[in-house]
Amino acid sequence: MKTELLKKALKRHKALKNEFKNTYVNDQNKATKPDVPAGLYEQCPSCKKNLNKKTLVVHHYVCDKCGHHFRLRALERILLTLDKHSFLEKGLGFITLNPLFQEGYEQKLETARKKSGNDDAFVYGYGEIEGEPCVLGVLDSHFMMGSMGSVVGEKVVKSAEYAMLKKLPLIIFSASGGARMQEGIFSLMQMAKTSSAIKELHEQGLLYISVLTHPTTGGVSASFATLGDIIIGEPGALIGFAGPRVIKQTIKETLPEGFQRSEFLKEKGLLDKVVHRKDMRIILSTLLQLHKPRNETNDNT
Amino acid sequence: MFQKVLVANRGEIAVRIIRSCRELGIETVAVYSTVDEDALHVHLADEAVCVGEAPAKASYLHMENIISAAINTGAEAIHPGFGFLSENAKFAELCESCNIAFIGPSSQVISDMGDKAKAKTLMRSAGVSIVPGSVGEITLEEGLALIKEMGLPVLIKASAGGGGRGMRIVRHESKFKTQYFAAKQEAAAAFSSDGVYLEKLVENPRHIEVQILADKYDTVLHLFERDCSVQRRNQKVIEEAPSNIDVSLRNQMYEAAIKAAKAVKYENAGTVEFIVTDNAFYFIEMNTRIQVEHPVSEMITNIDIIQEQLKIASGMRLLFTQESIKSQGHAIEVRINAENPVKNFMPSPGTVTFLHVPQGPGIRFDSMLYQDYTVSPHYDSMVGKLIVHASDRAHAISKMKSALEELITEGITTNQWFVWMIMNHQAYVEGSVDTSFIVKNIKKLIRYEN
């Protein structure tokens, strides 16, 4: 065919041209070589598509291809959830110690602190959602997997106490691997401590909304995270006490599809609702509005 | 100067850019979709990378694939051509962050000029005349006062709008009140904001644009203007330079275009578009890319605009002054599209079984066609541009006619005879056409068949 003739001829011409190609010095071998800078793209762990970081932020850190919800840092969560400039952090200045003298724990803490910029895995404070005041607490899974040690436990209790003091509803976003192993029994203690704080909150008739995000497991799921008056899950979040692999190996049976995932748990009645991240603000503000005490003025600041 | 440039486009413009690169000794990388495997630009380029499936969204518009192609082949710059990613600020930004030179202005300028409201505000503050109207939203009283000041007819437009919704034409002052509230209501329903603004309606204007070149060192030059008034559905059909409007008005337009470019710190080649009525001109938009009709300016000034683009992007200075650029003769360009004017301009893709291209002094045919090439239905129907250059307008028209008569593209139907009819139309020959010319004369213009 004529197309083939054209291709052949042009190829021949190119070869001829290359024979006379100048052997110029390539001055482009400097630092400005074209390349994709680190952090411009992120791979979706679920569908393996490369996502532009900027578009990802616009889409609330949710993959626009498959709907995978990325894990958030505490600050990102606060920015996504609360009104602009409404967050006032409380409970600063807690210091995490090494009560059981575990080797390497201090170092681990130090790197986690540097990476996240937080003292420990829990951040809480006063905030507003669509103008509705509340106390917001966020567990940061990027800080030692959001594990609950003495400081996290204490701060959760403090956040509940602060809510009681100000007569405000409490919202906690959980994302945790469970109790912090390095603190042993001190960590396990926090389960009882946080649970009793939530009970007190409940007795005072204040609303507690618990939002479970990927992953909420271990001691956290077995204490304050599942004690919410209303429990919301993010789509696809792993929620459970022991992980699916452990259960599978113990009971030696295949687990049903979607086991321990939000949608599965909603069906079984553990969760009240599975909420996409883009709707989270609207749902939370509606809930806050519905549960607002009537004929009472809140004097909170 | 760059060593290797990736051409992120297809068809005629890709071929055109590759040719200019070759002249400058730059290696080229072509990108293509699966249906364009046999396209001319793929075989002319030194290297070619397949970037995806036939739909433009999966290939020529797929930013990540194109950036990867550039990085993998070691191209230092990307020329976006026109259409596709050429006016995509996000793509320009992506190139910038990946250390690849985007041959065009900065992403900031692209996004500023892409936002029509923002572009107009910028131009107003730079002192470039824009279509008279209100500054921002108006109330009924303000609107009535403004009408008295600038006269009728006027357009009421929704501030949040687009696509003609919430738009009302007012020809009589008595109708203003009802139309004002109707527009407000429509805007509120469509865009959930009932703000409206007022603009003078410029009826059947002429469309004149000024080509500019700006380097990184604050030199801004113009390459005269182009008259693109012959349009069909906002698509230009015929372009020519110079235009036959008053010289003093032309000079004012050049000045305004340079002012506009300087106001936004423009860099690289661009076009400032104006609409012109009797003796006033108004800025409408700025195209931050090379345009389809750039050869017209090239013919009269003898400057290769694509080569200048490459030089500017690589950091070189413009090597000429405004005084040294001379406009010589008259150039006309017609777009040859694979479409059937008789059947309401229906696209007519197919295989070119025989091709004969007109030749001779002052005739240029920019195209990606060759014998046996199959015109794909997936993309734009333009298959080439026929450009002629002669000493004056009358000669250029007769040269264009004879060139069109010589052009043979067997196998596909083109608009060749439709544009030939325009060349023969009295109004066109007299040079008195405006943007409504084709709509008004369509019946006459497609009568060549019988």
C-alpha cells in the first residue's frame, strides 16, 4: 500500500539525516532534567491509578476513579470537617513518657512527632460545623498507627470533660490500630477510663457522635469509638477488634466478603450510617442541629 | 535552544510544528492515539509515542500520559499546538512543576485569560476598551440610567451564567423593566444567583485580531492584524491580512493589543481578539496559544511564528524591532474541512484515494494529507489550510480561486467549493463582510452543486 511506501521512504530519509547529525555537546545534562517531582502524584491503594495530589485535595482525598477514601492526617481532617478559622485547639502540653522502659519507644515517638507535628495521636478542640458549635477530636493514624497510650486516653477524657464543661456535643473521628503496645497495661487502662468518661457525658444528656474511619480496630474500637450515641462509618473502612487475618487463622474458616467493612457492619447493625466524605459536613451539621438543646442559649467561647 | 521537543497535538498543526523544529535542528517527539498510527506527524517526527485510545480524552487530552511520554523520551519542552491542551492552565502548571518548558505563556496567564470575567476586569484596569456596560451587577434604576447613557440595544446577562441562559436583548426602553426581571428570574433558576449585568449589544461586528509576540525580557511586538469575519457558528472559515479598516483605527488596535499583553506580563505568541463596528473596537478575549490562522501573518511579515515560539520559550530574545517588521502584500487562508456543506456541513471522513495539491509562487498548503491517508471521524474535521500570498487583495482572491480549482482530494468531501463560492461572492470581493455573512448568504453559497 501507499502508506507503507510513505513510511519506508520517510524512515530512509531519517536514517540519512542521522548520518549527518551533529555530534553536539549535550548541555542539558544539568540539574534541570525533566522529571515528575515527588509528591505531585499519589497512587490509589485500591485501584492503583495515579492521582494528581491537587485534584485529590479537591475531591476530599477520595479517589475519583474508584471512591477509595485515603487516610487523613489530623489537620487535614479538621480542615475538611470544620468551618474555616473556627478551630481552637485544646489540651496542649501533654508529654508521652516511657513508663515500661521499652527500647526504642522514645525514638519512635520522636520521629512520629517530627513527621506529624503533633504531640501524640489525638488532637481535640472547639470548632464549628456550618456554624454549629461542637467539640471535635481526631485520632491521627499517621502517628504510630493512631494507637492509644496514656496521653491519647487522657486527651480523649479531657475532650469529653471539655464538652461537659461547655455543654457542647462531642464528635470523635477514630482511626487506630488499638492500644499502644509499648505502654502495656497503661494503655489497656485507657479503655476503661475513656469509656467511663463517655458514660458521664451520656448521663449529662450530651450528644456524642463517633465517626469510624479506616482503620478502627483493637482497644479503640472496644472502648470509646463504639460507644457513640450515633455511630457513622466512612465507606470501606475496616472496623473490628481483631483483624480479619487473625480471625481467619484462629477459626480456620473463610470469612464472608466485605467482612468488618463499614457497609457490612451497617447491615449487621453496628453502624447507623455509612457517609461519603463529601457529605460528612452536611450530615454532621444536620445531626448537631437536630440535637441542639431548645430554649437555651449556649454561652460558649 | 532545546534539543528535543514533544509535540502534543495531531494533524496539520503537529506536522507544521515538526517542520519548524527540524529547521531549527531540534529533535521531535510525536504523540498519537491508536487510530493515528499511520498519521503523517507520527512518521515525520524522530520519535513517536502512543498515548492512548482514540477518544481525545484518553489520549491527546490525557495530561499524565503526555507528561510521561515527554519524560521517558527526554523532551525538554512541550508544544501544545491549538485545541486539546493548549489553553489548559492545569497542564501548563503540570509541565512547570515537572521541569518541562511549556511553549506558551505561564499557567497563571492562561487561567487569568481563560476566565472571561477576570480577563475583562484586567483589561479594563489596563485601559483597553471593552464592550461598554455596567461594572458588576446592577439594579433596575442603575440599568435605566445606563441605557440613557450608552444607548440601545443592550444585552442583559447573568453574572454567574454562560451558554446564553439568563440573557435578554432589549431594543426598546419601555421593554427594559420586564426583560430585566425576566432575566433575573431565569438567572436565579439556572445559577441560583440572580445578579445581572448590562452590556451594549454589538450587532454583526467584524472580527479582527492582532497577533503578538512577547519574549521573557518585556519586549512585546505585534505582527499586524487578521480579519476573521467570515465565520460559521463561531468557527472561522476564511482569514486574511491585512484587514481593510481605517489605518488610524488599526494603529490604535495594535497599541491596545500590546497594552493588553504588557498588562498581564504575557510571554510567547498570542492573539488579542477584538470586535469592530464602524469606528470603534472592543476587546473580547485573548487566545494564549498559536492559532489556526497564524500562516496569514507569517505570509505578510515573513516571520515563522512557530520558530519564534520555540526561541522565546528557550529563553532567547526577539531579534527584531517593531520598525523592522514590514507588512507586505495580502494573504488569505481558507480552512479545508472534511465536511459536506450541502448536507448541513456533515463531517465526511474517509480515505483519500487521490490527492493533488496546488502549487506555484505564493501558494502554501499546510496539511497532513497524503494519498491513502484515512481521515478519522474521532477528531476535528479540518484536514488542511490553503494559504495564498499576492501583491494585493484582488490578486490574492484570484490566486485563491485558481488554487482551489486545482486542489483534488478524491475520496473525501470537503468544503473546497463552498469557500470558492465565497471567493466569488460580490460582498466578499468588495471586502464588506461581517460575522453574519455566511448565515445571510448560505443558500447562495451552496448552489455550486447544480
